[in-house]
Amino acid sequence: MFTPKGKFGWYELMTTDVEAAGRFYSDVVGWSTRDVGAGGGMPYTTFNLGEAGMAGMLNVGGHTAWIGYIAVDDVDAHIEKIVEAGGKLWRPATDVPGMLRFAVMSDPLGAAFVVFTPNPAMPTPERPMPPAEGTIAWHELYTTDLDAGLDFYNKLFGWTKLTDMDMGPMGTYRIFDGGNGYQMGDGGMMIKPPQMPVSCWTFYISVGSIGAAVERVNAGGGKVLNGPTQVPGGGWIIQGMDPQGAMFSLIGTGE
């Protein structure tokens, strides 16, 4: 049975140097790393807060990017519906024994994501909740069409618009509710800037002082691409690039 409701449940960094990326994010956001096995013997590393996994990381042969996993009840049903809605299938449904079944997709405007169904027997230590440091606190879609973007995610996952904000020359910023129950919503959507080659998702990791985090980014060989910028609600954000070339975002305080 097809059920449209879906939430971001996992995040993954594809990188060219697992050890270096592990050091960078551990220093910048306070994660620890753990080497674990994945299906077929593929090396896999998790980013953790205590015993709770927050994200994963692997070397996929030259590609560097973050991607988000959206939890669904039936991966195969969602593949069919996503393709019907104009999305694309990039990696067919694959089982990771004892853990999950997943498929790599993109929306009709080109932003990549993963749909997955976790194995009920898979251990799931309780995670800290945003805005605790080290959690993923915000999800942001850069797209070419706000209405088409929201319509797709509404039909496929049940997400709804909360409000539109006028960003002046940057256009409209659309805040959406992805079903996690966060008071301020789960994320936002905006028209991608011309210099961004493709539509994509970016994920904001919560840190303490944004100024101190910027110093750690620079010291670790990363780059701050935008910010620090204050956002409604009093938080401060940056968008950056890690030493291997993957874009990431941070949200913290102005202290």
C-alpha cells in the first residue's frame, strides 16, 4: 500500500577521503566516527553523538556531496509514484541485509534524495533532538520552481507549506512542514542562485557559537561560502564547503 507521509531519517556524506572528512566534521560539529560494515562488505562510517548515529559516510569513487534519506513504508511503491510524478530513479531498490532497503532518486527539478524503508529489527538508539548541538536542524531545497517543488513533495510525502517569506532580491523563501512536529517547520525551499549548477538539498548542522564554528571550518581546511548571516528567530547560519568539496551548512548562535 502506498502511504505518502515521509520524513528525513538519515543523512549521508559521499566523499573522496573518509578519514580526512571524519576529522573535519568531528572538529567542526563535535561528532565522533565509527567504522561499521554495510551490505556486501562495503566500508561504511557513521557520525555519532554518543551511541546515536546522526549520519553516515562512504567513498563512492570521486563524488562529493551530502544526500538525505526520506523514510517511507514501501520503497518500491514510492519508486513507482516518484517516476510517475516526473522524478528519476538513479539507483534501483537495494537491500542492506538486516538494516534497510533503499533507492536513489531525484525530484522532477533535479534534486537528489534517497527513499528508504528501515528493517524493524535494526537497532535505533534515541537521538538528541534539534536544536541540540550536532543534530540536523534544518533542511533546505534549492530548486528552479517553488510551486512545482512543493507540489511534488506534498504528493509524494505529505509535506505542506507553512508560510512564504519575502527575501527581497533573493525571492521567496518557502517554509514547509515535513511532519516532524518542529514548531518552526522542518525546512525551507528557495529558487537556486544562477551560479548553482543544479537543484539540490542542503542540511544545516546545529553548532554552538557560529563564530567559533567558522574558526574551526577555516582551521580544518574548509571554506565559508556565505555568511555568517542572521535569520528570523535569532539564529546565525553559514554555508560552506568541506576540504573534499562537499557543500554543508551550519546554524548556531551569534555569540
